[in-house]
Amino acid sequence: MKANARRIKERIYKYIFSALAFASLLFLVGITITLFVEGTPLFKEVGFFKFLGGTLWYPTHSEPEYGILPLIMGSIWVTAGAVAICVPLGVGSALFINELASRRTRAFLKPFIELLAGIPSIVYGFFGIVIVAPLIQDLLNLPVGLTAFTGSLILGIMATPTVCSISEDALNFVPKEFREASFAVGANRWQTLTRVVIPAAASGISASIILGMSRAVGETMTVLMVTGGAAVMPKTFFQPVRPMTATIAAEMGETVMGSTHYHSLFAIGLILFLITLVFNIVAELISRRFRLKLGLGR
Amino acid sequence: MKNKLFLKVMAAVTGIALLSGGYAFAAKNITIKGSTTLLPIAQACAEAFMNQHLDVDISVQGGGSGVGIASIIDDTADIGDASRPAKDKEIAKGKENGVDVYENVVALDGIAVIIHPGNPVTGLTNDQIKDIYTGKISNWKEVGGNDAKIVVVSRDSSSGTFETFNKLALDDEKVRPDALLQASNQAVAMTISRTKGAIGYIGMGYLSDAVKGVEVNGISPTKENVIDGSYILARKLFMYTNGKPKGATADFILFVLSDDGQKIVEKEGFVPIK
């Protein structure tokens, strides 16, 4: 009797938790459907290639232009810059924490780096607009401090905890025997690190970089505040640009529902969604390979 | 025993009702949504109105002019704030939903063209402003200033402020594509105050000592000049309702239009309608 009651209880729990697990899948499907339903009408109204390849963005003008190439380029430049900053910072600090730091330094450093991830992005944006932008403007003698570089710098710092934390986990997963074997055949610490540990953790590190990239490309509030928002094709890192996310955030609030402009913002969201989806799939594939390589199975 | 418990419960209920005073009886709710330009007016008026009418509860939300008018069309708010008139498309959409998008003018707003306080330029003509924003003029020395690049700051193209400025100052011509975009009046003012060569535009309510408002066609951006119509970059601010306002909503709009309400409008940096 008692055993039976327990079995029923367990079954109920199982159903509750599987329902919860599938709920997030439901949300994903819902969001994807909304993006497609609201975004695809644009391709009929404007044309797919004119949308992706056009270089002018005047969605509310009486002769509207819906070219998002400058916005895509804005996102790419800012993200590329952010990667150039967060990879050395994140992977470097992961190596330090894993290889060089004493147990006490490590216990102190890792939580603090991860704390960076907990700062709200609007705070980063405010920091960027009040402190970093004027500094860059004065140091480099630019007409304005709100540039692609400013955005990259701040996004780079924001993505660092992601890169550092996952890279450090990957380094940590490298079995102790690998190092011991390497030392046993006479390799020094540097050789062990560069020829054994890093290659063994390489796919984990790559996955961390890609996740950092998708963090950077999807970030909205910060880039809206610090990149200046000029919808032009970027020529240098030191000019204002307008990433895709900033465009949606700035324009969605006041657009007329159901208009071409409204659909175009959803279409930008759709493109962005596809980009981050590809990033995440690649990261998943790489880290799966990594687990297999170390003989940890799936 | 049972009786005592009943008495205790009654006492507690009465106590809570007494403590919460008039709020326990707040029966009428007014929801206001829309333009961030009107947000300070709507908020301050709502507070003053609620102090006088304890039975009314008003909630004020931002979102933008488009959201304000859409909330009237969808009947998700009693008052939709907008810093631009409703478009024909929006009025037609309201009709489809059986909604009469009704216009109430509650205040005036001048758009101030602002520059860095350190910039020696004090005035611009409307044509010069237009040439700067469309890209024909790109150095301050062409309009009597220093030899420095002009950093053009604009608003997101779906904001009411942008729309009004684009119509009033630029005759609907396209803003140069490399103009910076900021998503709020405060963000524009902040960018201008930190960038020596910058020019931007904001609602007059957001003018402060951190930026310099320039004369347009020789007329400075002041309340008097907006009321008498000599300052050309000015616009009306609207509170839209579904049909002629009724009940508590009508009382609130009458309050905004009253002397007390218009004093609040002025205190928030806007221009009263009379």
C-alpha cells in the first residue's frame, strides 16, 4: 500500500517535471513561429535581397528604404571587436586560474570574474556612455566617443566571464593523467600546457568563444547606448555604427503595428535569431566532440 | 468560542479598512499609456488628481506615441498619450475595431535645437539646420563656428520627436545616414553635453544648463515664443481617448486642462495651451 502510494507520487513528480522541461521548448516554438509570422511578410513587401543587401535604412520616410546591410555590418564589426577583446582576456584568465594560481587565489578570482556576468547590461551601458566614451574621444581625438570600438570594448568585458568560466571548466576536465604522462616523458610546464592541455581542451575553449560571441551579438541595451547608432556601412572601428539589436530596441516602441516597418523589425529579429541559432548549434557540436575525445561519452 | 473568533475577524477587517482609508474604496481605475514626452505631465497630473479624488486610481505607463494610440485602438488603456497626431491609418484601424480615436490637445511642446555649451554658435536659420541634418553642411565654420566637424545626433526614426522635427525642420527630407541615433530626449542631451561638435534636438522640457538651445531664425526657444507662434519648431501634445471622454477619464482630462493642470504642464518644462 505504502509502496504503491510512493510509486504514484513519483509518477506525478515525473509528469510535473517533464511538463516543465517541455514548457521551455514550447516557448521556443512559440517565439520562432511569431518571428516567422511577423517577419516573413516583409520579404513579400520589400524583397529578400533588397532587405539583406540594401545599404539605406529609412523605414519611416515617405519613400522608405529597408536595407539592413549596414545594421548587419554594425553587428559583425562590434562582435568581432568584442571577440578580439574577450578571447585573450577570458582564455588568458582561465589559463592563469587553472595553471598558475594558488588554491586561495583561484577560490577568490573565479567567483569574482563570474560576478561580472551578473552586472545588468544597462549598468555597463551607463558606464560606457559616462566614462569610456568621453575617455576614448579625448585619447584618440575623435569627434565623438560613441563608436564601434567603444561597443566592442564594453561587450568584450561583458563576454569575458562566459569565455573564462567555460574555458576554465574545459581545462579542468582535462584528466590529470594527461599532464602526468607529459611530465613523465620529460616535457616542461610550458610544453605540457601548449602541446597537451590546450589541445585537449581546445574544443571546450572554442565552444566558450562561440557562446561569448552569441552573448555579444545578441546584447542590446549596451550597444544601443554606446555605439552611437549611425546606420552606415562601417569603414573604421572609430566611427558610430548601429547593430541590429539596437535598431529593434530603439524603433519597436513607437512603430505602427502591422506596418512594413513593424514587419521589418521582426525580420531583423528573425535574422538575428538564425545567427545565434547557428552559433549555439556549432558550440554544441564542438563541445560534444570534446566530451567524446576525452572518453567521457555523451 | 465561535462567537469570539467571529468578533476577532470582524475587528481585523474593520481595522484594515480604516487603516487603508480611502484607498480601500478606490473603485475607478484610469490607465494611461504612450509617449515618453508626455510621461512627466501625465505622472504629475495623475498624482495631483489622485490626491483630490481618493476614489480614483491612475496608472501611467510609457512606451511611445505609437503604443499610446495603439492602446486606444485595442482598448487596453483609457488614455493614449501621443506627441504626434494620429495617422489616417491608425484612425481607420480604430474604426475597424469600433473605436473612435478622439483627440484632446493638452499641452504644447517646443523642440529645441541644442549644441555643446562651449560652441560659439548662438543661432541658426531653419535652412542651416536642414542643411546640417541632410548632410550639405558638415563643418561648424560654414555656419560661423570653429573649424570642427559637426556630429549630427538624431532620434530613432519612429519616435514622435523625430517625426515632428523631420516635418517641421527638414520638410520630410532624409537625415544623413551617418547621423547618430539616441533613443530618448535625455540620451540626446547627454550626448550633446559630452561632445563638443555635436548638434541635436530635444523637447523644450529637457533643456538644461548642460546644453545650449540655439535661436532658430533669430527666435530663441522660450515658452512665450512657442505660445505666440513665433518659434517655428513647436508641436501639440495629445491625450487620445475612445470617443469623447466620459466619467473619471473626462474628469482627469478636464483637470489637465484646468489652471492647476496647466501649471503642472509648465512646471514640467512644457508650454501651456493658453
